[in-house]
Amino acid sequence: MTWTEIVVADAQSDRGEGLRGEGLGGEGLRAVLAELSFPAPVWVLVAQAHSWGADAESVDMLSRLPTKDYQGVDDVLDALGRPRPAKRPRPPERPPVPPPPAASPGPARPGAAPDGTPTRPRGAAAGLNKAAQHKIVGEGLAVGLLALDVEAVTINRHLLESAFAHAWGGWTCSPVFPQVRAGAEHNDILAILRSSARRKGKQIANWSTEGEYSPRLRVSSTLDQAGLAVGKPAGIAYHQWLALARAFVSQLDEEAGAIRYRSGAP
């Protein structure tokens, strides 16, 4: 089973149809067990597989493991006699994009700090409805992740919401989008990604949700041009989308299958 064959229910459930087919391979098993706290006994592994809707063959395979506390996913793979997924060296980070040159000293415009960073909703952004704000954030995050050579991120709701809450809470531009929530009780990241996939009409970037969340560029332009175009209605610069994307991916573990980078990325 490939990484992309792991399917979780979308709008109302985190489990749904679950896992089917030929049993769990190394990468599939790693994704299923990624949210567990290790060490973990056999019954916890079996319960986790059940909660993901794993097929009977996979559940039986786990239930017949030797009784002990397993120290991690690799320990489980070794006990099953399954090869560990090959680790690909993470591509080096691109050189940071320098911020625009500082403006000459002068009075700060309303709603912005002296360096031009937005401090509250202003201008066109203040008049955007919730759907429009979700669209801009979804496109901006997609452009930022593409600039970091990200091919796909996890479909695990807990991991996505945790990463978005971390990134959004530290992003200086988040006050520009008052209708985007990233709190413990209400987190809009799944709604942002799913509505992007369903949206019709012209888009600068969007997200594919076919078994995984993959950012896609929808215009024939450079990423920095796309980033500027996405942020224009709200006054957000390209380097600010990159800052949001870097904070987001810093919370996703590649070895645990929470994020995948493009093969052969520079």
C-alpha cells in the first residue's frame, strides 16, 4: 500500500472508510501508528488499526505479534519482518528570501507597524467575507509550501490542526484575517484545504485532496509572482507567505510520514 492509499473520512469524520486492500505496508503502518505514544503494547496497536478501519488481515497480523511493549514504529516493523521505508535525505532549505528594503522614515500608515507589517484588519482585507479570507490563506499557504519543495502533507486531522495553530499563532499577518480560526476548539485548516479543492473559477493556487493534501500552482507564473498576486487583496507580501509556510512545516515530521518533499528537489 502506498502513502497515497491511506484515506480518512473528510467532512464529518476522521476515520470513515479507513484502510482497505492488501494490508499495511511499511509506509502505511507508519502513518496509522504515527499519532500513538510509545512504548505501546500489542492491544494498543490493534485498537489503533481498528480505529482506522484496517482490513481483517492487517488487524490479525498485529494481534499475533509477540506480547511486549513496542518502542516505536520501527520496532513494530522489525517484529513483523517488514522492511523499514527507505529514508530520503531531506532537500536542503532554500536560501531565505530577503525582506523588501525598509521604507524611508515617516509616519506609519493606519493599521500597520512602522516596518509595514499589518497589525489589524485594514483596507480591502477588512471587507472580505469568510470564504474570501479562507481562499486567500489557502492559496498563500500553497504557494509558500511549493516554494519549500513540499509535494504533500498528512491527512491526519490532529497533526494538521496542531501545525496550523502553531504557524498561525506566530504569524504577524494573522490579524488581517479575523475570520480564520486556529484555536483549540475551532480550527479552520481542513475547511480551507477542502473548500480550495471544490472551488470553481480562477485560482492562483489550490489544494488537491485526493488521498492526501497536495499544493498546486494554477497559473503560469513564478512562485514569487504568484505569492504577490495572492496577497494583493490583503497587502501580504511573498516573504510573509514563506514565513507562514516555514512555521507550518516545522511541526510536520517527514520520517513519520506527515510531510513529503518533491523527489530530486534542489
